Amino acid sequence: DVNAEEFYQLLELLSWTRLGQTVAGQQELVDMIAEQADLNQDFEPQSADNENVDRLLHCFKLALPYFSSQVNSTRFVSYVCEQVLPRLGEVKVQEEGSNPQLELLKLFAELCTHCGALDNADAKLDKIFNKLLDYMPLPPDTDPENPNQSEPRLEFSHVECLMYAYHRLGKQSPDTLTKDQDRLKDFKLRLQYFARGIQGYIKKLREALHGKTAEELKTEENKIKVIALKTTSNINTLIKDLFHSPPSFKSVISLSWKPTTGAA
């Protein structure tokens, strides 16, 4: 047995050998990481010092470079759907600094890019869908439980991750939305409301960035605006697909935090 630090050092060494250069070797490295991540164990977000969450974050980051059309991430995606998403709200969020809930969602979205065929895809898509709904409010005047509520805060980054995951994997079971018309109607209300919110924001961001030089775009404030524009534009593209009748899963986007070297 090795501790976490020793494992990371060992993996880095192995990645520089021939093992990291072949498909079979990359699969072997992924299997080692999956074992270190304890994907056969239940996810316990309340562990001491956030140990389980930190281990997953590290292992997901280690595994991501090895996934491709030949080495799939299906086992990791299945684990997040079944174990992590239902308990994501229990993951401790620090008042300042990193947000491990969002970090997990970002890594999950990236893992979905090279996911193969899922067993019981409907059930896993339902778990993604249910978590997505947590961040996609109904229009205030249509929520009967809160007649006097104020405008809800829209969590763009969380929605980009979950909507990308749902859209990316949705083609494995394209009728999962349409088989329940009441759920589809409710979802379209949420999509419309979210779309209205981001379209005004996209317009403001484009106006703020218009005419900026390459040097001006390097300032911290403008970097944040560029990422925000990519995030909201991605969501807008995905909403158009999902609002289509029947829902479409054809658009390809590059996740906002990834380097712009092509579509994801």
C-alpha cells in the first residue's frame, strides 16, 4: 500500500514511461487511479478534513489526461451520477477560496466528454437532470410554493457543467425527457426563464468587451468577463438544443474554463 502523496509521485513517474504512451498503458494507469479513488465504495462527503472529496478531486484530475476515444471514462461518470450528485449538497463549501462542489461538477463535465455507453442510462440521466433542476429555478410568478419570492440568483457555472453533462450523455437515451410531458413542460419553463436571464447578461458582456485590445483583455477584470461570456454563450447554445421539439443533442461546445483549442 502507498499513501496518496506516494501514489501521485508513482503515477507521475509511470506517465513518463512507455506505459503512458500506449492505449493499453493508459488504460492500466486509469485502472490504477480508479482503484486509488475507491470507486467501489460509497461516497461519504462528511469525512474528516474533506478527505474523500479531496481524494476524488485529485484522482479525477490525474485520470482526465488519459481519456480518449479509446480509453473511456464510463466508470468514473457512473460513480459521480450514482454516488456524488445525490450528496453534492453535503460537500463542505469554504466561505473563501475554493468551492469543491463546483470543482467536482467541472471535473464531472470533463469526464462526460469521453464517456462510453452507460448501463441503465435513463437512471443516471435522471440523477443529472434532478441536480440540474436544483440550479434552474421556475419563473418567480409560476412557483405556487413561493408566491412572494424575489428574483432567484442564477448559478451560471454550475448550470454549464450539469447541462453539458446532460446534453452530452442525453443522446444515449434521447426519449428520457419526452416520455414525461409534465416534466418536459416544467423543464421548458425553467429553460425559458434561464434563457431570458442570460441573454441580457450576454449583451452587457459583449458591450463591455467590445473594442478591447489584446492587452486590455489580459486584465483580471476582463478575463473574468471573457469567461463569463463563454459560460453564458455555452448555456445559451445548450438551451436552444434542449428546447427543441424533440430535444436535440447535436451542438458541440468547448467548456468555458478549457483552453480554446477546439470543441470539447
